[in-house]
Amino acid sequence: MTRLGYQIPNFTYPGVGPAELFDVIAQQAREADRSGFDTVLVMDHFYQLPMIGDPDDYMLECYSLLSALARETQNVMLSSLVTGNTYRNPAVLAKTVTTLDIVSQGRGMLGIGAGWFEMEHDAFGIEFGTFTERFEKLEESLQIVIPMLRGETASLDGAWYQASDAMNQPPPVSKVPVMIGGSGEKKTLRMVAQYADESNLICDDGDIARKLDVLAGHCEQLGRDRSEIVVSKQKNVCIAPTHDEAYADMLAYLTRRGFDAANMSADELAPWLDLITWGDPDEVGEHFAGLLAQHDGLDGFTINMIPNGFIEGRVELLGNTLSPLFA
């Protein structure tokens, strides 16, 4: 399970078209694989998210991509971060994740969440429903998917999903870990305590301690041993060999996002620079070491490098910087 995961959430790179795209993605996965990352993850979306880019930026279907990356890597686990439950029938999802596990020789992982991006639901004709309905669907889905991933048949006559002795043959090569993504304290973290092997938190650093306490409370109420659950935290990073190179990569990224970064004052740049942990290896390493030291119960991180992960060598530099924290 994840101590140091590399997420690839964006596929629009300068000067890279569809024909060259997979080569750049595979390069990042190979760098992660050889530099100490234990997991490679991709988003399960059909449109790019508004906080990352424009809706018509490139976006690849995650499970096709993960299966291809299985042949480009040897060590890392492979997962979505996270599967939108609303996009697939749960029994079909179990077959899809099992196939990923088999083609990767036991490196498949299920990351899953309730789904939230209404725009792509509407565009693709997928029922979105209410917040409550999406979480009801997620819980029913887990009651089908998890037994199938464990080599059992699944039956459920639910309000949203039905399955009747649904089989999953061949079974996965090994036990497929289940990660639930998100930080909702009433629903998401309760389902983590009840069903999952891993929690991936998406929250401000200042909220980590409270989220850990809430998860511990749910575990206590359900009689679950909290130590059985790995907790990772999602982070955004821009690393380069020097501070100045990292700063240049950040300015180039903001320029691609439509900002006149070269002419912005330090005060104007500050809020955008603060959204991402950036700097040279010493600066980035110190930040992550501090988070681990501060939060007992935080086991690791899933990290994306939207500003510069496509630049050859940057992912490997991050892996070499952070992997000693988990040695």
C-alpha cells in the first residue's frame, strides 16, 4: 500500500500531441518505478478538472492506461486516484481491476470514491444524482466489488445495484488493496473504517490531525483496528535540481495556465506559489519530513507534479529525494 505514490493527473504537455503522449507518460512511470515510489496512480476522469486545466485538455481513460503502464514498470502498484464509482457497474469494475492485477502480475490496486464532477456526468449521459445518492451507491458497490476481488461470489439486491452470484474468474493474483479517497468526516472516513485498507486524504495540511482523529473514532465505533489502515495524503510538488530552476518551472506552469507570470509582482505570485510545495531537493525533503514528524498516523503521500513532471528526470529526482524517508 501507498507510502510514496506518484500521481499523473494531467496529460497536456508543451509540444506533445496524441502520437507522442504515451511515451511521455510512460517515461514518468518508469522514473517513478526506479526511484523508490511504490505506487503509480492516474485520475479516473473524462474531462480535465477545473483546478488543473481546461475541460478540453487531454484526458485518458484510466484503466486502459494503467494496463499499458503495467508493461512499462516492474515494481510499483498501479491504481486510479480514484475510480469514480458512478462510471461503472460494480461487478464490471471488479473484473476490470482484477484484469489489471493479472496483467501487472499482482500489482493492481482499487482506489475508489463516490464521484463528484457533474460536468462530465452530464456530457457523457451518466446519472449524477444527489450527494446522498452517490454515497449510497458507493457503499452498495463496495459490497459487490470487495467480495469479487477476494475470489468470492457477490449477491446484492440493493436500491441501486443488483448482483446474483456474480463470479470473478480468474481471481486476482494477490489480495488487491482497497483505497477510498476523500476526507468527508461523516461518510467517507466512516466507509474507510468499515471497508478499506487505505485512506487517501485530500485536505489542507492544517486539517490532517483532525482527519486522523475522526478516522480513529470511526474505527473505534466499528471495532476496527486503526493500525490496519494506511493513511496517505495528496500533495502537489514542483522539484528541480536548484531553487532557481524550480522557480522557473513554476513560472512556466503559471504562464501555460494563462497568467502573465513574468510581469507579476512577488505579492501577486505568492498565493499561486503557495498552492504547491516547490524548491530544490533539500527544501522539498524538509517539508515532507516535517509533515511525517508532525503527524503520528500519517503513513505517506500521493504526489503529483503538474508543473514539471513531464520534464525528463524530475520524477526520478523527487523519488530519490523522498524515498529515504520511508527506508
